[in-house]
Amino acid sequence: MTWTRHRPKALSWALLLAFVLVVGFTIARYAGGGVALGDDLLGLAVRLAVLALIVLAYLRTGGSTSASREGLVVHNGIRATQVPTEAIRTVQEDPRRGGVVALLTTGQGVELPGVPITDVRQVRRALKGR
């Protein structure tokens, strides 16, 4: 089974607007001739860092989880992680995050993006192969 966490449209538009504003302000600042690019390297570095944070925030809002007899494939929006069934101790609700977490034998927890609290039983069944 596969669950997908969709990006909210309002967030997508807000992050796109922020991206356009930062790029537009940067172009206007340097094209206007008020500040030379060589004199404002710190300002340029800060703007690039802000753009990187905007892109990472956008990517992190998506994600998906696939569960099968072999284990879990969790894509958090940036990278995919495969967790074999042998490494999973239990799957339980996480009311703090409003979702589901797989607890591993190492003691770590893996958030399962897109899986609502009501589907905990379905994830367990998929891992057991039913």
C-alpha cells in the first residue's frame, strides 16, 4: 500500500511568492546600481541561504510511504529510505505529529509521511503480508 502526503496549495503559493520576492529584490538591488555585487557578498550569501531554505521547506512538505511484506519505503520529500521488516519493532500512532511512526529495533523512530492515524492497522497488515 502507498500513502502520499500532498503539499497544501496555499503553502506552495506562499513559498513561490517568497522565492520570487527574494529573487526580484536581489535583481533590483544589484541592477539599480546602488550596491556593487563585490561589495555585498554577505548580503548575497544571506539571500542564497534564504532561497535554499525556501526550496528545502517546499520539498519537506511532500512525501510518501509504501508498505509491503519486504518493509517500508519512506520518502520524506528529499530522499527515500528503505526500512526492512526485520528492523521494525512496531508501528504506532504519534498524536504529537498527527501521524504514524515506525519504531525500529535500534530505538529510532521513522515518521511515515502521508499515513493518517486511522491507517495504523493497515500499515501493520501490509508489513505482515495480509
